[in-house]
Amino acid sequence: MGHTKEHEKKLTITDVAKALGVSKTTVSRAISGKGRIGSETKERVLEYIQEHNYKPNVLAKGLAQLKTFNIGILLPEDYTVVDLPFFQTCLIGVQETAVSMDYDVLLTMGKENDCTQLARMVENHKVDGVILMRTFTKDPHIEYLKSQGIPFLTVGSTYYQGVVQVDNDHQSACRELISILLLKGMKRIGLIGGIESHVVTQSRLQGYVDACKMAGVPIDKSIIHVNVEKDMMIELGVEKLLENGVDCIVCLDDAVCIHVLNKLRKESISVPKEMKVASFYDSSILENNLPSITSLYFDARELGNVACKTLLEIIEGNQVKMRTLLGYEVILKESTK
Amino acid sequence: MGHTKEHEKKLTITDVAKALGVSKTTVSRAISGKGRIGSETKERVLEYIQEHNYKPNVLAKGLAQLKTFNIGILLPEDYTVVDLPFFQTCLIGVQETAVSMDYDVLLTMGKENDCTQLARMVENHKVDGVILMRTFTKDPHIEYLKSQGIPFLTVGSTYYQGVVQVDNDHQSACRELISILLLKGMKRIGLIGGIESHVVTQSRLQGYVDACKMAGVPIDKSIIHVNVEKDMMIELGVEKLLENGVDCIVCLDDAVCIHVLNKLRKESISVPKEMKVASFYDSSILENNLPSITSLYFDARELGNVACKTLLEIIEGNQVKMRTLLGYEVILKESTK
DNA sequence: CTGAAAGCGCTTACAG
DNA sequence: CTGAAAGCGCTTACAG
């Protein structure tokens, strides 16, 4: 058995107009607030629709205005990444401001080089604009959206010209974190995690370099390990870092950090006594770790809020800043004491 | 600056009809496959729209058929839960089958007792049906959707009458896990985690009880700790379990399990030598734990697939099973050796 | 097999 | 201040 109860048949603008003895035009104006209308008439209409719980059909409204009142959001599909709370939280942020502006969020997944889902959504006229939740140095999604001329922006930075972007200031964040660690007396700070083709990784590496330069510390590529996706590679990376005599390991995300911590535990290396550790994102995954882990904090929810608000501005034809950089916090905990 | 490039103006059915010297009716029929149409004409139309990359406007189609080709999905909003990979994976499952049937997924968040977002989406006519990703013993969302008569189903079981539901067989799963542990010689198996008002927790508790009964083991409520959401409460729960002399701790989800493992580590209790541990969900959070953790595995992606397929059946007016139960696997690892 | 026409529920010049 | 009418891009009886 499927569902049995019938949809109550929904009121339309015509019903309302008839009931009130006015024209559909008038009802429409009362609701939208556009166009001249007598305040008394307006009152009557609003009261009536209130009472009878009339809700305009957004589809029809959209058709008349050639809009959908939906925004699309492209979430990474690869498993390692989907687990990161960052995306969920950012998504919540997008969603909550979308709803507050009476838009809805349409979800799409996509791998680095697969535009099919995104293209389908755009070509089916299902969205007024798109938010890309992640950027690559070479990014087919960006290229596609540019070619379509549909409003969009990226969460995360990109080198593409003319693309609106909203991001945390990862470069400064990483620079500050590393500077602090250097000040605290660490000499050789190893880096592990991140994927080279992600712009965010580039920004962080730059921040690392900046901090080293400022402190007059030479850069040693043998203690920087990116593209260590699989667990085995992380373990290997840690081994190399140990061989190369680092006194601190900075992890580019919390998932990597968990593995690093496991590995150190396996090797019976105690944190922070024998090795300092810090991570990006102050996520719940690491929340209760012993020792607590020094990390950078980015407000993913606010990032989502800002991204969504900016996209809606673009959709409505307003000018927006090409690049919005949001802040960060360095949270010092036991793991670097 | 916002975006500059204009939308290329899109082809409409009228353009196609004109270009081919046929009526809109004919074009529509060629595309939908409904109604009689000469196979040659059909060819011509399909070829043309192929070549000129014409895509029908789903909005207009929807308006004419009073459909949206969207389904809504209600995700839990509370932070602790959003982190669980289960929901993401299930969401991916829903999304991928939705897309394969040319539907899109509209995202909504909601807390246990807050229907506003869901109601907004439904009343705005934005979806043809809804999937609830979690169920409560007393569930306002279910009550709301029933009252609206809109097609919906729940992922997870519910006691409400006449509600279509898709779920893994948590009761059997838990029964089997516990039975196996008892067979392996454990005497006092503690339970920790889960929220009492979730139906899934009830099912698992029932499975636990079943297994104990079958084995003739008495039930001791002092070693069952539900509603331990905050970290502190988990620690306390573990302490109580220790006091009460359990030889095995079964965690109702992996997030709780992480905290339990941390606590045991803090207390220098070694797993599995001094304490056995098992968990629900074989998620990546615990993937690399040492020792590896015995757990139940549910195929969340398939669950999403099935849920979505079932909802679409309902939407299209077909009969469906009221309750679909999917399987599980017990994965034995080091933590219970 | 094909088409003219009405309709889905809105918006918006245009006229009054 | 208000309304009749055309239009958004489709679908679908109905007629031929």
C-alpha cells in the first residue's frame, strides 16, 4: 500500500481572487508588494490568505519570472572528504541563509573531473545559481559554469579570472600558526596531508613558506608530505618525518591527524613530550583526544552563510566583491605545550 | 563585480517547433514518448534537439503536470548527529538514484521538534515527496506529513500506522552481535550510547534483550546506559560500567565509541586484553583504530538507494511494501578477540 | 499521424 | 488604485 490520503487540493490565486471579488492582479500585488494597491484592499487580501493558509505556487511564480528560487550546491563525492564535518557545517550555513531568503538548496555530488551531475542540473533549468564547495587548480566545474554564464561562486579560492570567491584566509592562518609554533621553540616543523591540486593546499603551503621566511628558517622539502591520501601513505609519511628529525607535525586536516596520532601511538612516541602536533579544523572528530590538539578554527557555518548571501546578491543582479576573505582562530592546546 | 557573461538565451519548444515546421504538440510528443507520432517525424525532432542541445524546461513541464521533480530530504540538524558518516552516505545513495530517475534532491534541516523548514518546503510546493532520515517515537514530522497527505517515507522504523518505512534490521543485527559475543564467552555485556527517543535505539535494545533471553543471561539495567550525549556523560557511563564489572562494552554508534576508547585509554585499560569493545557502524572514523574494532556494518548507500526508489514509486502512484528491511553484517575484529 | 487550443498558477506591461 | 489580457514553456484532451 502506498499513501492513501489525498492531497488537500490547494488554493490558487484565482480562488482567492474570486472569493474576494477582486482580480488576480490585485491579489498578486498584495502578496508581492509590487505595484500600486490600496492599503485597505491589500489588508483584505493578506488577511484572507492568512486565514485560509494560501501559499503561492513557487513553480508558477518561477515560470512567470523565469526563476527557480533554488540554488545548487556541489558537494565533493569522494569518501575521504565527505566525512569531514567542515562540509556538513558549511552546508548547514548555506541552507539556513537560503531558507531565510526563501530559496531552497538543491544538492549535487561530483568528483574532481565529473561535471555531468552539475551540467544536468543547470541544463534542466533547476537552479538560479551554484555554489562550488571546493576548488581545484584546474577545475572543470568552474570552466563549465563560466561557459554557461550562470551565476556562481566558489567556497575556497581559485586562480581563475573573474570568479567570485569566498574563503577563509588559509594563507594567513597557516602563517600565523607556524609562526607561533616557531616562537614556541620548535625548530623543524613537518607538514602532512592535503592534496596538491586543491587550491587550499597551495595557500597553506604558501603560509608555511611565509612564516619560515619571516623567521629565517630554511625550507626543507623533505619534511613536507602532501598527497598522502591512503592510510598507508600517511603512516609512511610520518615515518619519513621521524627519520628527518622533525619536532612538530602539522596536519592539514583532522582526518589525517587521527591517523598521525594513531601512528605515533603505535611507535610509542608521546605527544607532546616527544613530538608536538597541530591540525587544521577544530572538529569534533578530535574533540576528545588526549592530549587535546592545537588547531586552527574556521567558522564553516559563517562561511556558508556568507557564500549563500553573496550568491543571492549575484542572482539578483547586485554587485559583489570578487573575493571575500573570512577570519580564523588559532587554538592552542596541550599537543604543542 | 558580479558575473558579466549573459545566459545564452535558451531554446524553447516553440523555437524547435518553428525550426522544424511542426507543432509544439509534436515536439512534446517526440520528447516524452507519449501519444502517437510518426517515427520519421520523431527522428527528425530528436535529431534536431540533440544537435541544438535543447533541454526542456523542467519548471514548465512541472507546472503543466503539477509536479516538481524534486524530492525533499530532511537531515538531522543537531551537531553530534550530522557528523556521523552514516547520513552522508545514505544521502549520497538517495541522491544518486534520484538523479538516475531525473529527480533532484532538495535539502532541509530540522531538529527533533521543529517542522518549520519542512512545512515551508511542502507548502511552497517545492517537492513531490519527502524522505525523513531519522525517526522518533513521537515524531512531529511524521504527523505533519501524514496530515498533508504528501507522499513520504522514513529511513528508520516507526511505530506510526500507515507510514512507509525502509530500514536496516537493527533488532536482528544487535541480537546477532550480542549472541556472537556471548558465544565467545563474554558474560556481562554493557551497552552505551543511543538516544532513547530514537526508534532505532529501541530496536537495538530489543535485539540485546532477545539475545540475552535466548542465551539465558539475565538482563541487568545497571549496565545499559542510553542518553549519554555529552562527552562527560560518556565518561561517567564508562566508569559505571567498569564499577559494575562488565567484560565487554558495545557502543551504539562510532562517535560514542571514540570517546569510550579514549576513556579506557585514560584509565589504562587495554583493549581487548582487559576489556572487549564493539560498535555499531563500520565507519571511517574508527577505520584505523588500534586495535581494530568489531562492529556491525550497514550499507547506508544502498539504504539510500532503496529509500529513494521506493519514494518515487509512491509518487508515481504505484503500490509499495509498507516496510522494507535491509540486511547487515557482523564484522569481527581485534577488539573482541 | 498531427495540430489548434486550452490550461497549469503565476506576473506584468498596458489601459483606464 | 484596479483589471483584462498576454505571456512564461510546457502538456494534453479533443478534433481531424
